[in-house]
Amino acid sequence: MKTREVQAEKQAHGSLWAIVLTIVCTFTVITGNGSLTMVSIALPLMAEDLNIPQARLQWIISAYSLSSGCFFLLFGRIADLYGRKRVFVVGQVWFAAFTLGGGFARNDIVLDVLRALAGMAPAATIPAALGILAHAFPPGRARSLAFACFSAGAPLGGVVGWVVAAPLVQFSSPTWRTPFYLMAGLGLLLGVAAFFVIDNDNQPALSSDGTEGGADRSIDWVGAALITTGLVLLTFALAQGEVAEQGWKTPYIIALLVVSPFFVAAFVVWEWWYEHRQNRAPLLRVGIFTRGRGTFSVVLAIAFFEFCAFYAWIYWTTLFYQQLQGKTPMLVMVRFLPMPVVGLSLNVLVGFFAAHIPLVYLVVGGTGATALACLLFAIIDEHATYWAYNFPAAVLSVFGADLVFAPGSIYVAKIALPHEQSVAGGLFQTVVQLGSAFGIAISTIVHDAGVRGEMRKQGISDHLEDVATAPHAAQLRGYRDGFWTSFAFVIFGMVLGALFLRRVGVVGDKSPKKVVVDDQSEESRGLDEKRDAPASS
């Protein structure tokens, strides 16, 4: 078993530089999540202004999450090879450009396309930021605090999205478009700050065959095409199946559901062949899923199901407040305020105690709390006081997201090889973003079925172009079913954690030390590092 000494030469910059670097990296999560929550709170106004049926509203959010999830691996690999600072800065400029364009959209198709293009930006910046932090901080309390701060960007992004977007949407002109302009400006400022704060990439020149010093520095474009195509087709079919002309019986929906898994399977086979038969560096080594005796895969699965539930809960809660109860954006924002407060507190907890609390306790406790939040809304009495159901649900909902994301990020950085920090972080982010798109898509299917089922039960025709026009009781039934779906997702993640994470122990380190990455033999690791040398950041 081979160990590697993680050097602390980056600390020569001083603690001030470390703090500023961490803040810059954290802000890429803030702008990414803020872009999601600002859209979430503006959905009803978008639907009214652009005449968007409720069944198609999910695409404004899902297009962003889907494109992020599909490109994390590719951009993570590019960042590892060709420079994390370059990828980070270009990604922020890209985000600013297409977010600004979204503010000028005149129909939902154009808006969806621009949202998908904007979603590619966090797919580039977040893996790059994870790699930058992993190389800047050696294992120890400093790294735990840096990753906890980075993870705190998620609840802070919620604050930016809700607190900033709510008054702009309600009081400014042109209503829902103004937050897009503001978020574009923030993204551009972050790109400028990153250019001056992050160290330059010291990247050696490549030879004509894509190698340098015997190391394979090429991009696995075939693998990237296979996994991107498979994920796009699968998620599109799941999201579109309910609103297609013939529903799930529509021929192209059936075709996509059949074909897309073959692309994913072909990706796995190709990656194995590319690495073991061609001796080339693949987009993603299949062996990474066996790291930590398989617990790496378990952590990915738990993150997927947690964020299926969490983002679906946010989506349906926002619509519940605005469309069912008629709350204004400002009143919705106030109801969500406990979430970022609790989220920030939890990330501080992870930063200081990740080296003392076993991962299984963090994950099972967090997912269990999110399950309770989903359950409270599934059984909610809509006429009860805010403090009876809504407040405790807002407090509990973020436990799972923060106690899975922050420790999960630390675990991924700890178990990944030096030259695959960004691509490993990209893989973790892929399952988070796909969980968001998948959770909203599946819960939308269940919601719409619940609305129509309740209408048939009452003897009312369920032939509606938009389920938002259904009777109040039918809509309430649909919302309850959507929350029950979120509950099922997160319970599954909690069970996985309880069964398979008991032997993992703590993921943080109390002080810098030698880190054992995995159980690969010294010979195997030597081949890996020769085949795929890292980019310094």
C-alpha cells in the first residue's frame, strides 16, 4: 500500500490568501445555487408572463440542473489536465453571458435553452474549485474548514436567491427578469476576482500526440459523448413523458427510455476498454467506484437520493405557497429564511467536528431530518399556523443537504488521487445535479397523476391543459403526493447510509498527515500516475 505526503507549501501565501481563496471558490456555489432559487421563487410570474403550463415549469429548473450534471465529468477532466484557474474563470464568464441572456427571453423554449447553457458553467467552475481547494489545503482541520465553507455556499446561495430575488420580483420592473441581470453581474465580478486571486496554472506544453513526459494528457471524447448523450436522453424522457402528446405512450418517449440506458452501459464498457486495453487515461476510471471497498459508490448513491428529495421539496414548497396559498414572493422568502441560518450552522459544525463524528451519524441524522421535513408537508394542514408544520419543516429540510454535501466533499477529496481531484469532485456534483433534475421530474409525474386521480374520484373530467387550473382539493392532493415522493427518495438514502457506512469512521483529519488514498498496489498507482499526470493550480 502506497502513501503520499501532502505538502503544505501553499500555506506560504499566508492565512489571508487562504481565506480569500476559499471565499472566491465558495462564491461559485453561491451564484450557482442562487440561480436556482431565484428562478424557483419567480416561477409563477414566469408562467403568467410567458404563458407556461405548470407541467413545463419544471424545465426552467431542470434544464439548468441537467446540463450541469451531464458536463461535470468532462469539465472536471479538462480542469485536471489543462488548468483549474483557466476553467474556473472561463466558466464564470460563460455563466454571466447566458444568465444575462435569460433575462431577455420572450418564450419558455428560448428560456429553457439559455438556462441549459448557463447550467454548463457550474459544471466547469465547481469541479475546478474543488480541485483548487484540495491542492491548496493539506488534509487536516484547515481542509475540513475550507470544504465546510465551500459547502456553506449552498445555503448562502439560497439566501442570495430568495432574499435578493423576492423583492426584485415583487416590486421591480421588469419583474422576474431583474434577478437574471443581477446574477449575471455577480458572476462576472467573481470571474474577475478569480483571475487575480487564484494562482496561475503552471501547465507544461503538450507534444503533438497529446502527451507530455510519457503521461497521457488527452481527452476521452468518445466517453464524454456517450455519457452525456445517455444522461440527456434519459432525463429528457423522464421530464417530458408526462406532458408529451400521448403521455408515456408517445413513441419517442418510449424510444428514449429504451435507448438511453444503452448509452450509459456503453460508456462503462468503453471506459474499461480505453483504460485497460488501450492503456489510456479515460474520462472516469471504472475502478473509482470500488474505492474504500465500495463506500465511495454508496456515498454517491446517498447524495443522489438526498438531493432528489431536497430539490423536489423546495420546488413543490415554493409552488405550494404561491399557487395554492396565494403568498407573495416576499412572504415566501420569509418562510424560507430558517433554512440558510440552519445550513450555515451545520457547515460550521462539519468544519470543526468532521474529525470527531463518524460519517454514518452525520448522514443518517441528516437524511432522517430531511425525511421529517417531507413528511410534515405530506400531511400538512394548510390552515394550521406556520409554526406547526412549515417552520419545523424549513429547519429540518437542510440537515440532509448539508450533512451529506459537506462530509461527502471531504470524503471525495480524501479518497481521490492527486491528479483526479477535479474529476472526482465533478462525479460527486454530477449525482447531486442529476438528483435535482430526476427528483423534480419523478415528483412531477406523481403530482400530476395525483391531481387527475383526485378529479376522477370527484367525478370531474381530468382533461386539462394545465393542472394548475384544477380544483383546490385536487391540487392539494397532487402536492401531498409530490411530498410523499420526496419522502420516499430520502428514506432510501437514509437506509443505504445506515447499512453501508458503519465502518467508514470519520472523514476529517485532526492535523496534516500522510494520507492513504485507497488499497491500490504501488505498481498499479504508479501506472495510474504515469498515465494521467496532474495539472498544478
